[in-house]
Amino acid sequence: MSIPLQAFPQALVWLPADHRLLGKEGQQTPFLVLGDKYARAVKQCAGAQPVLFPLADAGQIPALLGLVDGVMLTGSASNVHPSHFDEKVLDAALPLDPQRDALTLALVRACQACGVPLLGICRGFQEINVALGGSLEQSVHDREGRLDHRDPEGVSLDEAYGPAHEVRFVPGSAFAGWAGAETAQVNSLHGQGIARLASGLRALGHSPDGLIEAFEIEGAATFAYAVQWHPEWNCQDNPFYRAILAAFGQACQRRHASRTRQQGAPAA
């Protein structure tokens, strides 16, 4: 028996799970992992209910997208496998998650085709670019003229997620509006970044070294933005971060209201 949509007054946002081996060496077992900070950001700053489909595969995406009102592609300790942009792995020590790749790259294209609100963060930002045909720098800090965008070692979480550098936004862009200015200070905790921007994406923000930090999917029917930094971190205390997530949440709520009306029930 199906559950009436009006039983869920909040929009539902799908967050993908990471696939990791956890435990002592030699006794590691598989875990499906979602960072608490992402779920809390959806709940507290986007005003939506986070949901997971832990063992979802690409073939189930059409059916599962019909159950949700938005997708947030989260950051992760793992990187997108470079085979997806026709390169070999340059550093075998860096973690990969091919099972996540298999889901999220297809999920990006499905969200675009179906008009589902989409927010990409860090790895999610990179996933969108790769899914639509772009490529990544596997080691940004090794490129001449680039900053070291990785988080510093041996510091507290608050320091690691503190302001690291400025991002300059395209005047009149959504990000300039959310920031209330054409520049903002953001955190920086990534080793990879965009090399070639995919066709159909428009860069809306750059760091001082020219690295793309924010983009939109051009011509998207709804919210379709991504950032290289982490707006989920303490989003309630950062007006700029909160504004990004609130705009995403509003787009998800509009889809929720539309789906509710289609079921013949009053909108929440």
C-alpha cells in the first residue's frame, strides 16, 4: 500500500551514501556512510527531510527520483575515478568509490533531464562536471600557479572549515545575490578541482588562482548549482551558506507542492 504524499509535509532530499571499509586492518567490513553535517544542513538550513536509498543502483534512478523533491550530492573523502574523464589514477594512495560513481554520475544526468533540484558540494561539484563531460585536475596543488586548496593538517575542525580564501562571483549571478556581494570568503578542503568545464555549465565563481569554485547548469528548469567549498558546515551561523541551502530548499518545496497537487491532495 502506498503512503500518501501529504504524510510528508517537508520536501524529501536524496543524499547518496559513500561505500567504505571501516575497522581495524585485516578486519575491515563494508559500511554505507553519510556525513552527519550534510543531513543536518538539509534538515536545518534547507528545511527538508534527508533520505537515503543505500543500495540504489543506476537502473532504479527513474523510480526513486519520482519519490523525492531534490538531490544533494555531498562531499566525500573519496575522489571520482579518473577513468570517467579518460585519465589514469595518478596517486594510488587516494581513496576512490566506484560504486558511488556508478550511481551519482547517472543521477546527475537524470536530475537534469527530469528537472529535479540539484545541489553539488565538493565531490558532488566534481561529479556534476564529470557526468556532463568535463574533467578534473587530480592534484591541484601540484599545478604551477595554483593555491594549495587542501585543508591543513593538525588543526581543529573549526579551523579546517574556517575561511580559507576569497571567491569572486559573476556580477548579478545567484551566488552574488546569496552572498550580498560579488566576493565572499569560503572554506577549502579539496585536493582535486575542475580542469575542463563541461559543456552546458557556466562558471559563476573563481578563487584567486583562477580555479572554478561555483557553477550553474545553464538552462536548467529548476535549481541546479554546485560549489567546490562546504556550505553545509555550520550553515545556520553563516548567512551566505544558509542562503544557498535555503534557496535549494525552496526549490525542493516547490517540487513537493507540485507532486502533492498531482496526487489530488492539498499542498502542504
